[in-house]
Amino acid sequence: MISLVIADDHPLFRSALSGALRAEMEGIVIVESHDLDSTLHCLQNVNDLDLLLLDLNMPGSGDLYGLVRIRKDFPDVPVAVISGSEDSIMVAKVIDAGALGFIPKTSEPATYVRAIHAILAGDIWLPDDLRQVVLDQPKPDLSMQNKVAELTPQQYKVLCYLHEGLLNKQIAYELSISEATVKAHITAIFRKLEINNRTQAVLVASDLKLQMTSIQS
């Protein structure tokens, strides 16, 4: 029996994929999540999980942040990225970030089944028309994604609020903490990201397309 999580913010897609996989794979157990917070909750609470099918662009994920964060916090959970984009540079980045496969959302159910079985057998699965192109891509620099993944959930929220242009007192209000605590978080963010000021923090958040998520402290 295979147990997997489908993490995608579109309920119709989740429902369609869940139905197709249940029709193709007898006894499969599927849990659904809709953002990074709910996905992390699933990973913490679902026992004996075999695979996570992860949409990169769901709320809270932000470019590769969600994938890098999940690989850091749950290194034993295999991850395959599902996406509507088949850009070879992006696919190369997700493989280098630790994904064990890339499955286009437009794939037929039988293709999903083949990909899932290949990944669970220990292989890296890519569509035939992308495999060589992806392998020929230069290695991406994932250093900043890895640094952001080192932030605590509270520090991540502060970084997102900095990106939104909030002042320290506004961040304090939103998070129900003191301004002194906000300043301490900002200092820790600067140290972990190896930056010096708020402008650089905003640029990092913009480059990585970071979004607010409801991860609890």
C-alpha cells in the first residue's frame, strides 16, 4: 500500500489527481494539503509516508523555498515536483534542490503511476523530452534558498513582512510580539542570510518570491 501527499492549492486539480490515482493504484492512501503550512503539518503527522507530490507555487512556498525547507526538515521523505511549467532551468533547479522527480501537471494518469513507481524504486524520474536537456543545465546556486530555510517560522514571517514594507511596530502588532523581539528577529535574519540591511532583505525575499504563510511559531 502506497501513502502519499498531494500538495497543491487548486482543489479541482487535487481532486482530479486523487481520483485518477485511486483508479489506477489499488489501496493507495492519499492526503491533500493546500499550502506550505498544511503540507508541513501533514509531513509531521502522517506515518509511513512514501511520497510527497509538491506544487512549487502554492501559498507559502515561494520559488524553491518550500522544497528546500521540506528537504531540510524532512530529509527522509521523497519529493516529486508537479508543475504546469516545463521550463528546463526550473526543472534542473528542483532536481538539484533534492526532488526525486518532476511530473508535468498535464501528464496522463498512467504517466503519474509510472513516475511514482520509478521514484519509489529509487530512480530520478523526468519526462523523456526533458531528461537530457535538464542534465545539460549548469548547476544552479541554491545557497540563498538554503540560508532562508535556516530561518525559524517566526523569522520567516518577519522577512515576509519586511518584503511587504511594514515598519517594526506594524510587524510587532501583526505577530503580537514586542518591537524589541522584532528587532532581535531582524538581527538574526541579517546574520543567517549574511546581509546588512532591510533593503537587502527585501531583495532576497523578492528574488525568491517569498510569501507569507501561516506556519506557527
